[in-house]
Amino acid sequence: MRRALILMAMICSTLAISGCTQTGNNTLSESTGVPVAEVPEIAYRVSVASGTIDSIEYKGLNLSMNQCLYIFARAIVMLDSNDKGNIPVREYGNPESPDGRLSSATLTRAEYVDMAGRTYRWMDSEWKGPNHVGIRQEGAGDLSPDILLRAFVRVLTEYRSTGKLPDRVTVP
């Protein structure tokens, strides 16, 4: 009986140790979402992709640019408030009439965090990308979804390098 208990303890110990030493599953899924800690790496991969891309693959997920816009916007707001957790991966349609009067802009942290919050909340309610997002400043123009995505990518790639959100970001 004692041998059986010792053998059982050895098997359980071996299983526990092997479970701790495994590298784990490096894939993400739509059902679990994207951990906010992974988002700066996704933004970096978008930044180094050559040309305009329709989607990007990351750890088993194939994310459209509309999904990236949502995930990046939500991550910026979460990082600004030190929130942890996962960001849901959902399908979003294209904007109906994308436009924007600004082809370049310098945004303060308060401005881009505000824009990120308005972007992801709008996408949550409308299930598509926004036509444009305005800077909440009198006389300021609107950014197209493409320029806004570039701004969010710049914010998150700087966060990836420094571990903090930048005070300001310039696009393009």
C-alpha cells in the first residue's frame, strides 16, 4: 500500500512539474479575446508591415484592420487607466463613407485617449468602423479611420518600447 502511495505521489509530482515547465499555448482565440499586454506587439507588427494591409495574423488570430482599430482603441484606454484583462475580438463592418479633413496631426495624450474611448464605444454600438473621429478642440478637423489607426499604432509601438503612453503623438 505504501509503495502505491509513493508511486502515486511521484506521478502527481511529475505531472505538476511538467505542467509548470511547458511553454504553454501561444495561440489566441476569438472566444478568449486578446490580452491587453499583447496589443503593443500587434501594433508593432502592423507598423512594420509594408504597404497597406487588410489584415494581420497574430498568434492564430487573423485580425482585420477594423478589428485592429477597435482592439488598439480599447487597449489605449485600458493602458491609460492601468486596466488588465482581455479585449473581445468581434467582427466589424467597414465605415460607410470614410473621410477626414486632416492628413496630419499632433495629438496630446488626453486627445488620443479621448478619441480612443469614443472610437471603441462607437464601434461597440454600431458594429462598424467610424467614418471619422474628431479631435475635441475648437476648430480642429477630423481624422479618417486610416490616419486614426496610424496614430494608435504609433502610441502603442512607443508604449512597447518605453512601457508608458507617450505625452503626444504625431501622424502620419
